[in-house]
Amino acid sequence: MAASNFILGSTTAQIAALTTKQITGLSTDDVGALTTAQVGALTTANLVVLSTDQFQSLSTAAVSALKTSQVQSLTSDEIIALSTAQAGSLSTSALAALSTKQIAAIETADIEALTTYQVANLSTATLKALSTGQVAAIETTDIRALTTGQMGTIGTSTVVALTTDQIQALLTNQLGALSTTGVQALSTDQVVALTTDQVSGLSTRTVQALTTTAVAALTTDQIGVVNTAGLAALTTGQIKALSTDA
């Protein structure tokens, strides 16, 4: 079924004047035919009453044009209904405007669908609000796009949620930007997963921040590439923690 002539010929003023009853009566073809200007004219009250089928029919161009106020009005069901293509088209300002409740509703497949640009521009508040499953869904190529500013402010729960593949994808300056508590949150599996190139590039501050458990988990190869300054910075407790195999 094609979009109705009413939708195709409506002005933004006419779209803005639609009642919620009229909105719910629109076919998915009608909703899919809405231009970015028409979608921008939708009131928040009308956006909220869109069914999941209607919401999923919005074009990616329309989704990318959603205003901050419109995005903030979306229900959890509408957030869940986002297709991967729609999620990948959300503007960075829209992602930043999402509440923690809305962020929690984003499916892991949609997190995986985010572009490198979107991930690189996630606010620290958004990063901190991601669940462990959502963090683990960020692609390794996107993880490398996180700025040192983002890395320096992420919470320990975010660090803990990183998979070993994601850890291995981090650049040395990203690892160096982790806060002391962030470094201390690294699990033994994460530490063991660090490549020798990553370990050799660890700053003195980062080495000093490693827990004794993390130091004890370092492999012989990893210990062998710790830079001189890093070795000299090891505390007595860390030196004692070194395994006899290291």
C-alpha cells in the first residue's frame, strides 16, 4: 500500500496539527513516507503514541533528523524497536540526549551497529550508563576510536565489562588515559590479554596503578617488555607479587 495523498501533500504545519488519534491511524507506509521536515514537525506527544511498527517504518534520514527534545520523549518500547540501521543513523546529539532508562533499552545489536563516529562522540555519561552487555557489544574497531578524554572518565564497571578482544584493541595512549581506579579494575584475564606492544607502552603511572593480583598475573613475556621506568616504579608489594615464573 502506497502512502496516502494526505501525507504526501501535507505541510509541516499540518503535520504538527495532527491529533494523537490521527497519528495512530497512519499506516506504516504513511509514516515511512514522512520527510525529515515533517518528522521534525511531529509533537513529542505524537511521537510517543507511534506503535513499534510505525516507529520502525521511519526512514533512517528521518531518524537522523530527530530533534533532541523528540529523542528524549521516545518510550523504551520505541528505543527497543529501533532497527540496527536506525540506531546507526542517530545523531551524536541524540545519543547524548538519551536518559539512562532509554540507554538501558538499547539492544546490544543496535550498540554493535553504532558507527565509529558515533562511538567516538558518546558522552561520558552515556558510556557510564551502558550495561556490561552493551559495553561488550561495542566493536573493537570502534573501541579504538574512544578518545583519551572518554577513557579517563569511564567508570570501573565499564572497564570490567571490556572483553579481552576489546582490551587488545586499545591503543597505548588509551590505556594510559585510564584513571587509577580504572587500571585497578582490570581483571587478571584482561591483564594477561594485553599484547607485549601494549605492555611496553604502559606509562609509569599505569604500571604503579596495577594491583598486586594483576602484577602476579603478568606473563614472562609481558614482564620482559615493561620499560625501565615502569620496572623502577614497581612498589615493594608489586615486586613481591611477581610470580616465580615471570
